[in-house]
Amino acid sequence: MRIGLVLSGGGARGIAHLGVIKALQEMGIQFDQIAGTSAGAIAGALIAQGYTPDEGLRIVESSSFMRHLRPAWNRMGLLRLDTAIELYKKYLPHDRFESLQIPLHVVAVDLTDGIQVVFDEGELIRPVLASCCLPGIFEPFLINKRQFIDGGVLNNLPVEVIENKVDFIIGSHCNPFGLARPIRSMRGVIERSLILAVQSKTRDKFGRCNVLIEPTELVSYAPTDVSKAREMFRIGYQHTIAMADQIEKTLRQPTPESIG
């Protein structure tokens, strides 16, 4: 059976994907295809490169990602992501999709044409960073003179990218619906509105997963809580371990319905 893994965007919450993957690997589950958006593209690239989930967590904790960002003086965003390319080359030195151990598919949005673009061959790091370009925060990322923004704007759980390539799909969604605390600022209103817009498109994808893993505890964490990486990793791991019987049963008798 060919198994596909789909990883959602979600900012720092995407660290939970690594905990989810660790639990799945302990169950003996291996992946034949990976698709990811935004934070899911980063987690997917690390796993596809051959890093273990624990190694991926250490990379996140030690890389000081924010130090590599620079102001975007052209006012198309507050920060530039292209300055982080050299950081990623440290961990993805071949910088090619073809060099990965597992086929990876990364979703970004072409800002001009307003369409999603799936990257799965050629240069690796720039498409991964383009997939993370949250509008208004990061300036659009240039690839071949085209402007790209966060893939989550149009497709935050890119199931359809690989569903015809595999027999069974496991979706890891790190943006649980719900709100842990009241909104008390304009920034909070804007962030919540963006999340709701993304989530409205994501619900339809849940039923296309044979297994859906969505750690509800992540609702208590903000997409910017990088300092709580280890906590979110643990939440993803423990939630998936708690689903082990369901997952193994569904793997033995695949159905089109998702569980979560």
C-alpha cells in the first residue's frame, strides 16, 4: 500500500507535524509521497531529506530563524524571506527536489494569476520559502520573475496534489477550529479573520483523508509561538499515539471516511 502524508500550514503550530510523524513512524508507517503547505512544506522537506522528527525539532530550536530575516523596504511586506536561503542550505545542501529520499510536493500561490502552483522538481529551498510567505508579513517571493505568497491562502491542506499517486492518505492539520481566548486587539481580529478564511476552504479536504490527525490542544498556541516548539511537538506526538488503534484499524481496512 502506498501511503501519502499531507501537512497543513499553521506557522509555529506546524512543529506539531514532527511529533505526529514521530508517532506514525513508531507505528511502522512510512510515506511514499508528501505534500505540504507553508509550515507543512518545511516539515515535509526535513522529513523527505531524511532527518528524523527529533532532528527536525532540534533544527527548528537551534536555527534562530528570525535572525536571518531582514526588513522589506519596498513596503510589500514587513520582512524578506529570501535572506533565509543560506540558512536552509545548511540543512538541505543539495537544494533539489530530486535529491530528497521521499517525493515532496510544495504548494504556493502565484500572486499575479491568483492560482496555486505545485513545485515538485528542480530547485527546492526557494519554493519552500515561497510557500511560507504570509501576505502582509513577508514580501512576495520571486521565482522566475513571478511573485509567490503563502500556499495556505488557497490550499492549506493539499490533499488533491497526491491523492492520485497513493492508496491511502494521512492528513496532519495543525490549525484546529476553535478559539482558546477572547480577541482583544485589532491584530487579533485580523489574524482570526485570516485563519477563518483559510479554514473555510480546508474543511472540505478532511473527508478526502483516510486518517485525519488534528491535535485540538494546539488551539491554545499562537502561530508565532516558536519558543514553545517542544510543547507543540509533544502535543502532536501524544495525540497521534492516542489514535494508534484507530489508525492501525483504518490501515487494515481503508475507508474513504476520515477519522480524527
